Amino acid sequence: MIPSASVIGVLAIVLAAAWQPALAEEEAVYRLKWLFNISVAGGLYADTHGYFSEQGLSVVLKEGGPERDAVRELEMGQALFGTASADQVIRARAMGSPVVVVAQLFQVNPLQWIYRPGELRIDRLEDLRGRVIGITYGGNDETIMRTLLAKAGISEDEVELFSVRYDYTPFFQGRVSIWPVYRNAQGVILEDRLGRAGEKTAFFNPADYGVRFVANSVVTAEKTAGRSPDLVRRFVRALLKGWSEAMDPKNSAETIRTLRRFDRETPENILSEQLAVTRRLVVPKDGAPIGSIDEAAWRQTEQIMIEQGQIQEAVGVEKALRPVF
């Protein structure tokens, strides 16, 4: 029997559907602030475990570094999302750049100072008086330290500010009392190295003295947030799922395995300690979800930048905060 025209038509539709390729995933470039290391663990976890794909996204994670500026790349259309610190966001807003913040990754700034408690005891800010303090001129650590000194009523002629570079020799030799590090990265490495040499270390955390200068946050252009809110929600949902899973203690072994795919130089025991420290900096202590935006800390960061002359006047930073939950 010869099939009727209607049957043939139905078969044609079915066959066409069977051969129809799956809808293409939406592409997005995500410019990180750091190289592929512990500080971007959540993004790497989301990517390698298919969380972006689950949301219909094809995301390209690009390493950051000193010469990379996520905010600038958003402006130029070279990236759809990025990671930036609060001072980058506030400075950009002051210059008229419509960048917005959709999530805050670090609840506690990883920038701290390492020191030897056997030679120096810091129980209050006044204990910094008379010390040689390492800072990176032009960096966040300079801004934070100057704020701390002003808060303690310590004038600059009562301390010696030492310009740091990538060479830790002055700290190892004891010529600098306290040295700026990222607590979850270099801090762990230096703590391990000095510990193996029989030296004890401690960390000076500005947040313990009321200075909460916001660090890494997820940013996008205001037009992206306005025109493609669903895309932004899906991206943030996938990214924060990656961070939540990566920071979950039950997934520690898998998180380290994921990191080892990108960071083969750092020993596994160091990665394990870096993960533990990062967890304390990323997971909110009040039970709020990872990625929560601390508006009070953003306002304080803006005020610090005004006091330090980095911006001339308030930019209304709360207008830039667009939490996606």
C-alpha cells in the first residue's frame, strides 16, 4: 500500500525533528580577576561540572592578572561578566561607567598581613606604631593600611612604610615587620614555609578592627542586566552553585581534584589548606547564601576611598548593587 500524502507529511515532520540539532547554548565570556588558582575555585568547579551548560550557557573562563581589567573589558564588549574588587567598581562608577554588581564572592577580604608573633604582638591598632609595614603603593593594601593608621591616630612618621614587590626576602630576613598577602593563597604558602623552618606566624586582619574593604565580586554592564535579566540570573545561578559545591566540606576532595587540573604546581596539602581558608572567607557566617552582597561594607569602602582621595565624592554605590537571588 502506498502511504497517503498526510502520512508522508507526518513522517517528514518527525524525521526533520529527529535530525534537528539541539538549540545552541548562549555564549558568554567571564573574565576572572586572578589566575586559575584557589581564588577562582567556584568558577572552575561550575565550568568543569557542567553547571553553566545546565543553564543553557557556554561560558569561556579567562584568567585574570595585573594587566587584566574586567570592568574595562565589559565596557569594550570583550566580556559579558567579570570579577572585580569594590574599588574598581566604585572608581569606574565615578568615571561614569555603568557597571553593576550581581554577587559578592568574598565576604571577608583575603588581603591581610602576615607577621611573626614571637617578634611582634598585635592586639590593637596602636601596636602598629614604630613598625616597618609592607604595602604595595597604589594597591588596595596601601588604602587599607592608611585607613587603619588614621583610625588609630598613628601619623606616617610614626611608622615606616616599605614598598613591597614579589620578592619576600625583606620579610624572611626580618627587615619588614608585617607583609601583605592574600590570606588564602600566598598566606598559606608562607605560613607553611616558615613553619617548616620552625617559625610561628600570625595574620593581621583589617576586618577585625572594623575595616571591611570589599574584595572580589561578580560584575556585568548595566545594559546587560537591564536587557537580559534571565541570562544574568542563569549565569549567577550556575556560578554560585559552583561556589557552593566547591566550598562544601563534603566535596573537598573533588574540589582539590578540580583545582589540580588547572594548578599543578601547588602541592595538594597546600591546596587543601588554601581551600579551608577560602571557605572561611567566602561562606557567610550568618547563614546567608554564598554570593550575598554586604551593602554596609560597600558603603564603607566608598567612604574610605573618599577619605583617601581616590574619588572626589560619593557615587551612590548602592545603585550599583543588583543582587541576583
